[in-house]
Amino acid sequence: MSGSGSRETVLARVRRALADVPRDERPEQVKVARDYLRVHGERTPRERAQLLAEHLADYRAHVHHCSPAALPRTVAGLLALRGSRSVVTPPGVPDAWVPEGMRHVRDSAALSPRELDAIGSVVTGCAVAVAETGTLVLDASEDQGRRRVTLVPDHHICVVRVPEQVVDSVPQALERLDPARPQTWISGPSATSDIELNRVEGVHGPRTLDVVLVTDDAAETESTEDSEGAEDSEGAAGNGAPPRG
Amino acid sequence: MSVTYLGMPPFPQAAEVSVRDERLRRNLRHATHTIRDKRAGAVAELVDWAALRAAGAQIKDRTLRHLDHYLEQLEGAVTAAGGTVHWAADAREANEIVTRLVRETGEREVVKVKSMATQEIGLNEALERAGIAAYETDLAELIVQLGDDHPSHILVPAIHRNRGEIREIFRERMGRWGRPAPDGLTDAPAELAEAARLHLREKFLTAKVGISGANFMVAESGTLVVVESEGNGRMCLTLPETLISVVGIEKVVPTWQDLEVFLQLLPRSSTAERMNPYTSTWTGTTEEDGPRTFHLVLLDNGRSDTLADRVGRQTLRCIRCSACLNVCPVYERAGGHAYGSPYPGPIGAILTPQLDSMDTGLDTSLPYASSLCGACFEVCPVAIDIPEVLVHLRERVVQGGTATVRGQRTTVKPAKGHAAERAAMRAATWAFDHPRALRAGERLASRARRLVPRRLPGPGRAWTDTRDVPAVPPESFRDWWRRTRGPQGGPGSGGRGARPGDSDSDSDRNSGSGDSSANGNDKGDGDGPAGMVR
């Protein structure tokens, strides 16, 4: 049935199918011209962060800017705005990011999906952010945690260190990432257009995605709200909006 | 076992019904035009699109020409990373493997990520026969499954359903499978999506086995990639204890770096986004993160046969983006169901018959489900020359020849019902080689033109089932040419811009150049049209 029998069958069929390929041809000899661009345009670090913010907002993520010192206050503000009373964080997220008085759960293997489902928000860092596509990549490092923590709670706050974690393009992002680590690439909150192509935000993943861009030169004061539609209450968002996959 | 659904009629019969469905056509028109316009915008953002497209095609060609090498490399890498690799020569074997693996877990329920490969092999039905319930978790697939229906588009499988129908399906059927739809459910898309979220969350939180496909498999690292929008994929890939991925052998790419091409081509071509909301990558198993057990089932099911056909081979480059569906005038009017398999549209018209070795009447009709306009080739992000493959497959239908069927070189006979067409083509070839006979025939046809019926009688009837008999002109082109240019006139002799209506005033321009008159001889005449017959 299965096992080595079919393995040999399939491989033998493939080899017979390729009878026209010269025996001494090596894979690298089949030409692949990589003359596409590594980046689409030259940008200063500031322009790169600006583009990231624009593209994140395009896909209905809420973008905020703050300095390292103002980060805890910014996070506290977002949790309060959301009305979350509990928050889960991976082990590498500093205690200081989570405000006093909040039920703070550290993720561990013992935490079941159902327990995660009862938690309001998750706060993580990220591995790299891609400006051209508005993408955050999490690679399960200490400050990003297991893939499920950023999936089951309905509200995700993702902290990006600017400029060092921001790259221009997909090729640059892949260069920085290790395929051996499980990854989640996130471009805006989850969405569907399956019903008459009407875009609806949030089917299964977090319905609200807050991205905090932390820069040394950002004002030490309050976070700024970049995105339109930040006032959308979740669940009702996206009605009548243009469709997207 | 055929890739096409059981009992599906040939394409023209199915399409005859669907083109009369006005609601379906309205939905399809709206969907295909919306996505195609947005796609054009997303593609235009990248000035190097042509170079990316060429690289995508070349990477896939490199992989396909050395597929055995990359499959073995992939197997080694997945195994080293803690996964188990299984090989399935056909659908039946793949279903047996998956059924056995699920049984070994002791579970009776599985959650599924939308996957073309598992639709192709009829996995849900096979699991059901084994007493295992498979829950589709993509919103559209859920609508299709609850409605006891077939998908009609690769990207938006329930595009043939409107919101009112979806509400009815949810209200009537959700309760049978789990959490029922909320009371007072309206047909607002956001409410319908919320109902699906609540219904499926119960499944995700308790599921012990997940089943997926994959968009890409990286040979060098053993990494699998799933590209999605809703997050149901992430749920299935990370919450269950056991993950089983069923993936076609052509989905392998050599290196991690190669993803830089496909992660740019796929989202923009498919959903017209810079990037899709969620992409998951995993390599074997990871301690305390995601499933503890990972099985990869590598599926052949006609792919190696397709690989053996040097023209058809390019079909295996396909990354299932569905851009070709959205530009196809035939798909827009006939809809996805007429193609009779999980693969609709132009790609389905070449993929299904090849995977199936032209097994059914539907398979032999699919290469004709096209006007050969070429729009599909133009948008294809991996440059599959779909018209070329369509014509090639038509040849195989009409003339037969050698093909590989389940790994064996086989001489295939022409498909049934094409004898008359073959005889007509042979007669045409002979006539084009014998100009005198052709001329006599043309004159006879012109004189009798009022007698030509709209449908041909006898053996020609099948041909006119799907075509109108062309109008016969009062004068053949060759007679007009002779009359207006004289017997020595030929192409390039000065009348290039002439149209039949201008013939009188143009005739005297001929005299100026007689240098290429050799083209006017009978041999030269015969070459052109005979070439066009193909």
C-alpha cells in the first residue's frame, strides 16, 4: 500500500518522464535569471518606516509611533482602548510592557487553546517587518512566542523596533530569516471576501491588529494614531469596504 | 479514479445549462471583473513584474527537469526535521494513507485547511466512508460543504452563492455539524462571517488532527508554506496534535531564496494584494510549538504522466493563483461547475484531462472549452502557455498518439466522436494541397450557399452541436484575388491594404510591381492555408 513501494513507483515514473533531460545535466545548469529587483526604490530609514506604516494601515492594521520609554504607556493605552482585562505574552517580552493591574499570563506549553481563547489580548515583538508589503514576520523567538499565542486572542499588539527590524522588500526579509524556525507572516488582520466579495475583517485570527513602531527619535509623549478607521468597533468593521481575498 | 466528479457531462452540455443561469453569470461577471481590475493594479506596482514572472517559470522548470532529485532532497530534509514522508502514486493510495494515519490517532474528526490536492483526490468522501468527519474551515469551503455543493472557483469557491443563500445554508445546516447559527442571523456579510467564526472556533479548540495542502515545499530545508487570508489555516496548522499535509509532487521549489519570487507573484496574482494576510511556514515539528506529529503525503496522481509530455509539462508550473479564471471569457460565462473538477477555468481545461489521461468524455471535451484568445497566458505569473497546451491536447483527442498513462508509454486512440472531424480535416488537408480541387469545391459551395443548413446532418452533426456553420461568402477569397489581381498577382505585389470592397479601384495598382509574382503560383498558394489548418 503505502511506504517504500509507492516511493519507488513514483520516483521511477518521474525518472522515466524525464527521459529527455540529458543524464549529465545538473539542476544548477537550468538557467534561472534573477534579474528582478532586490528592492523597489531607494529609501532612507525614515521613508522605509513611513511606507511600512502606510501599507499596514492600507490593510486595516492600526499603526502607532512611540519612543522606547513611552512604550509601556502606549501599550497600556491600547489595552485600555480595547477594554482588555487579560493579556498573554511570550517569555521574552519585558514585564514592563504590561501595565499594572492587568491579568498577565505568560505563555507556556501548559496553556491550552481554550485557556488562550479566554484571554483578551496578546503583546509580542517581531522578527522583521517588510515595508513594501506591509508585513510583520514572527519567527517564534523569545519575544514572539509560539504561533498560537498570536492567533487565538482577538487582539494583537505587535511591537516593531525601527529602524533595525524594518526591511524594504520580501527578498531582504527572507535573507534574514531561518527556515528551520516556524514563521507567521502577518499582513493586516485576518480577512475574508468569500461572501459576494465583500471584505470582512476577522474571521479566525485576531480581528484587531495594533502595530507599535518604536523609534528613538519619536516624541516621548503620547502615541499617535496613524490609521483611519481606528475608531471602528470590531465586528462591524469592513462592511461595504472594497474586497480583498 | 478520475479527477472529475462522478457523472459529470462533457463541458458543452454542462455549460449549456450554466450560461442560462442569469444570477450565476451576474455573480461571475462581478467577481471576475473586480478581481482582474484589482490584480492589474497590484501587478503594476512592481516594475520588475516581467522579470519575476520569467524567474518564476525558470525556477519551476529547473525543479521539474530534476524533480526526482528535489523530491529526495525534500524527503531527507523533512525526515531530519522530525516529519514522516509518505508517497502516494494515486488518489486511492493517498486516501488510504491519510485514513490510516487518522485512525492511528483514534480520532473521528479532523479540521481541514482549504486544499486543492485533497479536493482532487476526494479525501473528504473517503474519510466519511471510513467514519471520519472532515470539517472544511475556509469560509467559502464551509459554505460549499454545508450546502452539499461543489466549489466553482479556486480562490473564492462559493462565488456562485449569494448572501441570502448563504444565510439559509447556515441556518438550516450549521446545527447538524456543531454549533448552530445564531438566532436572528441576517444576510449581512459581517454577521455571516461571525456565525462561521463561532461555529468553527469550537472545532479548532478541540481538534486533535489537522489536514492541509501546501503552496510550496522547500527542498533544501524541508519547509512547507501555506498562504491564506482568514486564519483558519493557522488554526489547523498550529492547534492540533497531529498534522497531515497532502501535497502534489510538483509543489516543490529548490531553495528558501526561491520563495522571494513566489511570495511576490502569488498574492498579487491571486487576491491582488501586496501580501496575503497570513503565511505560515513550518519545518518538520517544533518542540512545544504546533503539532507534535507531522506527516507529509507526496501525491503523484497523474503528475508524472503530465511531466512526461514535453508540451504538457509546463502545466505543472501552476501555483493555483486563479488569475487565468478571472480573465477567461469562457469561464466568465460557463462558470466553474461546468469544468466538472476542482480545477475550473483555463488551467482546469489543461490540468484535469492530463491528470486523468483523458479518461472521460468530460476530459476530452475540456481542451475545447476555450476560444484560444490567450488572455490566460498573458496573466499567468509562471508563464504557462495555456493555448499551446490546449491545442496540443486537442491534437491528442483527435489524432491520438503516444502518451504516458500511469507511468506506461501507451498508444492512445483518438477520442470517440471525433472521427468525422478527423475525416474532415484530412479532406481539408488534401484539398489545400490540391488547389484545383479546392477551387472547384469553393465555387460549388458559393453557388449552393443558400442551401447550407445551420446544423450539419449525419456525421457532421456533432461538430455543429457546439458551433454555428460559418456563413459561406458569395465569392471565395481566391476567386476574388484572381479577379482583382489577375492570375500573376501574389502577396506583396502592392495590394496589401486592399479590402474586398475596394477591389475595383485597387485593381490597377497591381501593375506596378511584379517582382514577387512567383508567390502567385499554385505551390505557394497551397502552403499558407495548409499551415493554418493545424
